Amino acid sequence: MRAAKFSEHGGVDKISIGDFPDPECGPGDAVIKVNAVSLNGFDPMILGGTTGLPTPFPMIPGGDFAGEIVELGSEVKDWSVGDRVCPHPFVPGEGMTGETRLGAASEYARIPAIHLIRTPDAVSDDDAAALPIAYGTAYRMMLTRGKVTASDTVLILGATGGVGTCCVQLAKAAGATVIVTGSAQWKLDKLSELGADHVIDTSQEDLVKACHAIAGKPRMGMTGDSGGGADVIINYIGGDTWAQSLRCLKPDGRMLTCGATAGYAPPTDIRYIWTYEQNIIGSNGWTAEEQIAVLDMVATKALIPVIHASRPLDQIAPSIQELIDRAIVGKTIIRPNE
Ligand SMILES: NC(=O)c1ccc[n+]([C@@H]2O[C@H](COP(=O)([O-])OP(=O)(O)OC[C@H]3O[C@@H](n4cnc5c(N)ncnc54)[C@H](OP(=O)(O)O)[C@@H]3O)[C@@H](O)[C@H]2O)c1
């Protein structure tokens, strides 16, 4: 089959398009014709070898995918060749598709059938492929773990990415007031169109000062009452933004994280955690039920995935470079069978 592949860590020049062995369908597996695969923040990290995870070379990038079943293992029941699916891409024992197991930027991909999730008729393959990793993670972080409601002011850092744009949409759907950060005005304009109430351009403004000007400065009163600050902060950026974010969180506020794009062992400031009785909440992955909930939201138009571009397989290297250059808003879709 035709696939995008790389055999050593480095930049996008390590990616080539060429022949790759067809996937072998085990007794409990399904082989999917991949109509759409989406890129995530981890694709440049896996290519660059910066995560500490072992990479099985030669490697195919791309974690999320949607398409149709072309082959089923002898033990698989309840599914038929031709069914449209959008699998849950995390396979216990093998890891995440595109991280420690072969990605799906290829004409065909194998997945244990237990991971198959049906794509609703009203959802296109491009939209379905945009959802699992970014939107599933955002759904769990915002709703299941973060319990965001209409009374919350939510600060979302790096809101221009795949996870971030969905966080903005879910926070607005919950009725919350939303503050976003981004590194360029054109990206922030797109987030305003999505409903963001306040924007902070981190290439021009100091995060802490700008957030205090919008949401007020957190203060701990004798009665436990708070002054200002964001009720909820979504911070999967880490790095220097971690300690800065602690200074923007309301007393008893919730800071949620699902990643650390700019560094996972940043300096922190423990004084803020005890003084303001802050809650630091982790969120990891998403369940099949949460993925189905997101697919249903898209099927009913309660959620419209933000697609930056939809391109053929030979455009995958420049598309990953765009992620590295922080030059996109939302998700890039690659169509391996086009
Ligand atoms: N635990 C899980 O299950 C899980 C699942 C999915 C994702 N994640 C994690 O969640 C995070 C977000 O993923 P993603 O796919 O949406 O995209 P991403 O590429 O990590 O980017 C999100 C945004 O972060 C900003 N950014 C990128 N590099 C940065 C840097 N060095 N310093 C500061 N800001 C930077 C960019 O916005 P601006 O340029 O506009 O600032 C970008 O749009 C990642 O850390 C990812 O690993 C975790």
C-alpha cells in the first residue's frame, strides 16, 4: 500500500511517500480503508523524537482516522465489510496509533475490532477523523473532569490548536465566558468567530497582566470570597505558562491539563496552590462513550469541527511543518486514498 513513513527522528525532510507492507488482519482485527486521517500536536513530537516514547521504525504518522471496513478477522462479529467507522485509536498493549503503534497516514490501517466505532450517516469522514484525539480529549477535560458550567469564566491557553478550538466550542456551548490565548491576531480573529469573549495575543501581551485586566486579580478574602481570576484554566502548554497560569486562577479554581507542549517539568509556584486553595486536575484521553458523544454532537450540528485544510497524502510533510510553525487554527485532514 501507499503510505507516509519515516525511519529516523528529525524534521519533515525525514518523511517520504512510498510502498509499505499491507496490514495483516488478525482474527480479532479489522482493516480499514482510510479515507481521512487527521494530524495532532503529537505528530511533530513523534517525528522529532521528543516524547521519550519508543518509535517502531519504519513509522507511519497520523493518529485519528475514518473510513470503511475492507476486511474482518475470523473472530469478529457485529461488523460488516463496507461499514463506515471512526475507531478509538488507543489500543491497550500497543499504545496510541501514530505514537507507539503504526499511524494511519496510509491507504489501509489495522485496528482490533473492539475499537471500532460507527460513523453516523450525517458525519463526513473528514469531520469524523478530526474528532477522536483532539475532540475526545477536549470533551473529557472540559465536561467530565472540568465540569464547566455557564457560571464559569474559562481561560484556554493555546486555544488555536485541535484540542483548544474544541475547548472553546464546548465552553461556549455550556454558556461559559471564554478567554483565549493565541500567538497571532489572525488566529485570534478565528477564535472570536467561534465565540471567544476575550482574546489575549501572547506575541504582544503579558499573559498575567492581560488576564487580570479581563477577569480581575485573584484575592483570598476572610470569608473565602475571591476578588477575581478565572474559575477554570485549560493549560496543556506547560513550560513558562504554568506558573503564570497559577497567578490567574480564582481561589478554589480548577486548572486542567492534558499535556505539556512547551515542557512537562516547568518551574511552578506552590505558594499560589496553597494560598488560593487551587485544584490541579489531570485529564487523560477519553472513553469510547465520550467519542460517541462527540460524534453525536457533530451529527446533530451541536458541534462543527474546525478544519484548517483537507489535503492529499503527498501534502503531509508541509502540513506537519505548519503545525511546527504554529501556522494553523484547528485540524488538518490528510486523505490517503485521494
Ligand atoms: N493526554 C491526552 O490524552 C492528550 C490528547 C490530545 C492532546 N494532548 C496534548 O494536548 C496538547 C494540545 O494538543 P493539540 O493537538 O491541540 O495541539 P498543539 O500542536 O500541541 O498546539 C496547541 C497550541 O499550542 C500553541 N503552542 C504550540 N507550541 C507551543 C509552544 N512551544 N509554546 C507555547 N505554545 C505553543 C499553539 O497556539 P499558538 O501558537 O496560537 O499559541 C497551538 O495551536 C498537546 O500537548 C498534546 O500532546 C493530550
